[in-house]
Amino acid sequence: MEFSDVESDLTDILFTQDEIHAKIAEMARQIEADYAGEKLLLVGVLRGAVMVMADLARELKLPLEMDWMAVSSYGAGTQSSGVVRILKDLDSDLEGRKVLIVEDIIDSGLTLSWLRANLESRGAESVEICALLRKPDAAKVEVDVKYAGFDIPNAFVVGYGLDYAEKYRNLRGIAVLAPHVYA
Ligand code: 5GP
Ligand code: MG
Ligand code: MG
């Protein structure tokens, strides 16, 4: 789906498909340099990270495996509580593995800091994070994102895997959702 297909639902257009692909290629070159000769396990966080995972994995010139987890934050409201529930767990044994968590966006960072600790506790040799987008609030929690794509303003964005009420995930680019959509 293109921006023009849902034009009235969007305010600012942040990144086109081409800009996203260029950024993912840039991150892939760093990952290749850091994991040369290693057997990498990419862990995608469902469902938002599906597009990033698909493009990053194909861009990487490394042998790798892919696995998936689905998590949800407990708590009322729209803010992460930091208490996370596993909805779908990994199939892989993490003992001795080099794990790279692949995420769409890091906001408060609560979900990712919980997830990293959880994966480390399973005996992974290393657990690093790759996130396509990062919001300013991410700075509030100690979470070291080794590979961060774009820093974005504190607005609700959709597209390229990111949803509002399960819609807009299939938008090719990333844009700010117009307030009238959720008002
Ligand atoms: P946090 O880092 O606050 O624990 O939560 C991150 C999660 O909140 C993301 O994985 C994503 O599902 C959701 N999220 C945060 N900001 C946005 C946004 O601007 N748009 C969308 N669609 N989801 C967001
Ligand atoms: Mg996510
Ligand atoms: Mg969502």
C-alpha cells in the first residue's frame, strides 16, 4: 500500500520505502562486520518487526537463523508497564548463541530491556538489539541499542509493519498517523 492510498489518515511522511531500505543496508554492513564468522540468531518481535526482519535478513551476507517471539505489555492505558507477558515463545535453544533482537521501534524501552534480560537468562552468549526506529523517550530507560536506524519525533507512527488497531502494517513507508483516526 502506498501513502496515497491512505493519504487522509496521515500527517507527516517520515520515510519512504527507499529510505528505509538504504538505512537497513547501512545497519546490515555494521552487523556483518561485527558478526563475521559467527552463526547469528535473529529474533524478531511479532508482529511489528516482520517487515524489518524480512528486509534485514535478506540484506545480510551472513549465515543466520530466524526465530520469533510475541510479547505483550501488561497494564492499562497506552504506555508500556514494563511487565511483559510471552504470547509466543522461541523454538530455539539459546545456550551459547549470539542473539540479535530485531525490533520495529523502541519507545520507552521497557519491553526491550525486559526481553534482553529474559533472553540472556537462557544462556545466550550475547544478546544485542537492532531497532529501525527510536523515539526520544527511549533515552529514559537504560537500554543499549547497538544498531539503531532513525531517531523520530514523539508522535504515533504507522507503516512498514507498525499498526494502529492492526491497520497500516502493509504501508510501504512510515508516516505519522493523523489524530482524527484515533480521536
Ligand atoms: P516500549 O519501548 O515503550 O516498551 O514499547 C515499544 C512497543 O510499543 C513497540 O514495539 C510498538 O509495538 C509500540 N509502539 C511504540 N511507539 C509506537 C508508534 O509510534 N507506533 C506504533 N504503531 N507502535 C508503537
Ligand atoms: Mg515491536
Ligand atoms: Mg501495535
